[in-house]
Amino acid sequence: MQRWIKAFRNSVAAFGHLSRNETAFKQECWLLLAAVPVAYIVARDISEYFTLLIVIVVIILVEVLNTAIEAACDAVTSEFNDNIKIAKDCGSLAVLLACGIATVVWALAIINWAIG
């Protein structure tokens, strides 16, 4: 049980750090908050509602992992390194892909909502 408590505290600390220091994380959290009522309007059923919210949570999750990769790389060296550049670029690509998936899911839901 103590391990879970410590893990929870570490997670809260990470959330606090991201909330204070990472603009993209803050924007994505605001996006999730805005999506809650919009998804309620657009979704045809509870399954679609949660799908619309989950794709945004996936963006946040990937952003958190990208930030972790960047922090680990920055801790290794501040000098340019080709491998570190690849790691950071791949993290960025992961965020971009998650955003693309979310865009497609939301676009399909909005189109279905608009045409009835």
C-alpha cells in the first residue's frame, strides 16, 4: 500500500510540474475540459461520448510521455547529439499522430451529428 501512496504522490508532483511548466499540457487539459460538453452534444450515445473524450486523453498521455523523453534526454547532455534528436523528434511525431487520430475521430462524429 505504501508503494501505491508514493506512486500517487509522484504522479501528483508530475501533474503539478506539467501544469506549471508545459504549455502544450495546459492547452490539452483545457481542450479536454472544453470537449466534455461539446462531446455530450455531438455524441449519439454514451460509447461515442467516451470515445471522443478518450482520444483527447490519449493526446495528453502521449504529451506526458514526450515530456518525459525530453527531460531524460536533457538530463543526459545539453550538447547536440544525433540520437537524442531522433528520440525527441519521435516523441514529437507521437504527439502529432495522436492529434491526427483525435482529429479524424472528432471530424467523423461532427459529420455524423451534422447530417443527423
